[in-house]
Amino acid sequence: MWRRLFKVGSLCREQVRWVLGNGEISVWYDSWVLSTPLVEMCDPGVVSSTLKVKDLWLDDHWNEEGLWILAEEAGLPDRVIDKILQITFDGRSRDVGRWKLTGNRDFSLASAWNLVRDRGERRLIHSLVWGICIGPSISLFLWRLLSNRIPVDMKMQWRGITLSSKCRCCEKSLVELRLHLFVNGEATRRVWNHFAEWFPQVPPFERNENVHRDKAFDVANVIKRVNVKLRHLVVAKLLGPEHWKYCSPKLDEMVSRDPKLPQRAGGGGVLRDSEGEILAAFAADLDVGSGLEAEAMALMIGVRLAKQHSNRIWIESDSETVVRWLHTGHLGPAEICNVLARVRKELEGCVWRISHIFREGNKVADFLAGLSLQAGAIQYYTRGSSPARVKALCRLEQLGMPNFRF
């Protein structure tokens, strides 16, 4: 196992997202800005494998002029340089890698092995055959049946064993085949017809209707029934994007956005004093990759806004996960570890606490988050310029009016 892991070291390396410390990692071949190495965005022939992140620093800040020169030479997009300039670092600590393939982002040998091992195509029928509601002996029998490993007479003859064949289940002397014995034999049909009465909602197969009932074969009808079945499987979560990643489905339920592309999300927050009066507020239209990243980005904007008024801050967030990570000092998942690091950097020197609040108790921020998708960019408000609904919701909270979840 270890020998195979060493052979695919580059593949495993791509699954590590780095949180900067002393900058000993590679600028081009380690993932520390985006989810992929920067070398994939430029010509590999113009990059230096020995260039480290710390070489881009001037004491405790980024060498901005050097970064723009480097971007011009390597052909990096401007948005990458802007993202680098927002990354914080602490030269007194070590660089920390976050493993993308586990829930807690800590490396595990099992997840690495699952990444590099040869795996067969995942099929829905296998998940059904080996389901938790089916006994092991029945699952094994079904697997042998699907794999044509049942020793029916025709299979034995194929293997070179000389014997006469006769189906014992039918009155007619027919050859014992796998399909005859389990699908279309006389006795088999009676069994299937008996249990088919349990499921009246299941429509008959179009080809059978054509053969046995002289019904015209309708291609559109077949397509419609297949689409209905696919919708049911998607809604039941038996089919997911991983099953159709190599095709372009036309059903609305099966069309999803590429998770690697930025997605729009709204973030909002309100800054109030100890009496509940509005000091400032913001609504931000964010390009993020996940809901957690949107929560962390909105939190960072709110902290920066709060520091303009005081260094004693009480943060309330409806993201219980982000609250827990800041409480425990957890680095967070790979895609938002840099954002959390910037939040902690902003909170240095402040007296702060953070607590979780349900969305129903934070309706002002929830309204501003929805408003941001209409306004675009980042909008800042003062007590006087805040929307009327923001003022009304804050006043209701000052009066102690409860909020409910329905």
C-alpha cells in the first residue's frame, strides 16, 4: 500500500490545502491560494520549482510589487494576486496542511487509499443488491445471478459438461436457461404476476404492451416513463451528481452547477450598541464556493466594521459550525481556512466573544443578506441610511418581541 501511495504522491499532494505559517511551501506546486496549485494556471516552463512562499514577503507583509511582476511573467490572473494579498500569515509558526478528503480535514490513510486505489464503476443495482435490508445469503445469490454464476443446465453445458437439459418448473420440455428460469419461464411469470399486483402504480413495460396487447409502440411514451423514473430516483437521493458526471442530462432535477465555480451568496450584518440602537449595517454580494465560506466572509466583513467603532465586540452568528471553530481554534476545512485565519487576525487586540443565535433571532441580518443579492457588491449603511425594514426589525427586538419558527 505504501509503495503505491509513493507512486501517486502528486495526486495526494493536490488534496492538501495549506494554511500559511513560515512560508516553506512551494509557490507553484502546493495549494495555498486556490483549491488547485497555481502552476495549473500558467505555463509550467516559466515557473521555478524552488520558489517558496516566504520569498514573496517583505518582513511581515506581502511584496506587492514583486507579486505583480511575478503575475505578469507567469500569466497569472489579477484576481489571484488580489486573493494572495488578502491571505494572512504568521512567520513564527509552521505551515499547516488541511486534507480535503475528510470531514475534520485531518489526514487519514483510509481516505488516501480510497483516492488512489483502482475502483470499479459504482452502480445503483449493486447498492440495491447489497442493501442493509437484504440478508447476506440472498445478496450473494443475487450477485451470482447478475454475474451469470448460477449453475443452470445451459451454463454447465457451456463449461463442457455433457448432460440433457429440461426445465423442472414448466410443463413443457424447455431448455433450462438463466433467463427462462428467473424471468420469462411459465412458472416464473406466474410468480412475477402475483407480486406485480402489490404495485399497481408501476406501469407495464412498453415493449410488452406492444407484443402481448397489440398496442402501438410509442417512443415518446418510453422517454416520458424513463424521465419519470429518473426524477423519482433523484428525489429519493438514490441518484446524485456523481452518477451522471460523464453526461449532460436534460432533466431540471439533474442539472446542477459545477461545484468548482464560484457561486453567488448573500451576507448581511448589523452593528448595535448595548441599548440595541443601530450603529452601522452592511449587505454583501459574495462570490463563494460554499455556504460555510459565505458565513465566514460575512463574519470577517462584520468584524472589520465593528472595529471602526470599538475593540470590545460581541459577535452573534447563525452558523453554529463557524462559531464552534472560532471557539476551539479549529483551522476549518480547506476551502475556508484562509478566511478563518483572516478573521482571527482581525480579532487580535480586541476583547471579543462569539455566540450562536438561530436565524429567527437574527432577522435583521437575514433580511440584509437577501437584500444584498438585489443590490450587488457591498453596501454599507448608517443609522440614518438603513432600510426602513431594518429599523423596524431592530425596534421590535428592542421591545422584546419574540420571533418564531414555523
